[in-house]
Amino acid sequence: GAELAAAAVGDGDITFSGMKEDKDPVDALKRKKRKLSDREQLKKLQNFEKKLAELDEDQREEILEKKRIANAISRAKGIAVKDDKQLLRKSISRKNAKKNKARKAWASRVNQLEEEKNQRLDKRDENVKDYMSKKKERRIAKLQAKRKK
């Protein structure tokens, strides 16, 4: 019985109802990678350029060539490569403009709702005053009718 259990476990991979859990750390890193924002991408690009400026010409050319090859492979796979600082800056400013526009629209909406609320309250106050004045008039008319009798 013990030999069969040991043979079933085998190479150390865990099996749960037919699914095999892979313990490869490289795959785990690939899955956890998230997309960088344009601002983060721009900062990364600027840091890369600073590091390149510190290197000598031969190392710089070698690293740039590797970077060009990696970018070409990424583009061939269909992955967008954001390596143009001007386009990144434009994209950031466009997103900021969109945020500001949405912020202004929201502020406008809040102001409009506040104005409508105040108008409804004013109308309610006016209606209550009208009702009270009509009620007084009816009482006065009723009292005058009693006096006439």
C-alpha cells in the first residue's frame, strides 16, 4: 500500500481532481505583471535614459541595440511599446484634460442640483405662506359671517 501512495505522488506536483498545479516561479511573475500608467512609463523611460547617459559609448550602443530588438519582438507579438517621450507627454496631458473636464462637469452638476433644491425649498415656503394666508382669510371670513348674524 505505501509503495502505491508514493508512486501516485511522483515528482512533487500536486494534483487536485485532475488539475495539476504548476510550481514554476517564472509563470507566476508573468501573471502578476501589471500594465504601467503613462506617467510611470515616462518616468521609467527617463530613468533609463539617465542610466544610458552615465555609460560609455560602447555599452550604450550595445544596450540600445538589445532594446531595439526587444521592442521589435514585442511589436511583432502585438504588444504596444511606449518608448516615445513626446507621445507619452501628450497622452498624459490629454488624460489630465479629460479629468479636468469631468471634474468641472461634476462641479456644475452639483451646483445645478443645489440650485434646484433651493428653488424647490423656496416654492415650498411660498406655498406654505399662501396656504396660511388663505387659512387666515377663511377664519376672518367665518368670524365676520358670525358677527353679521
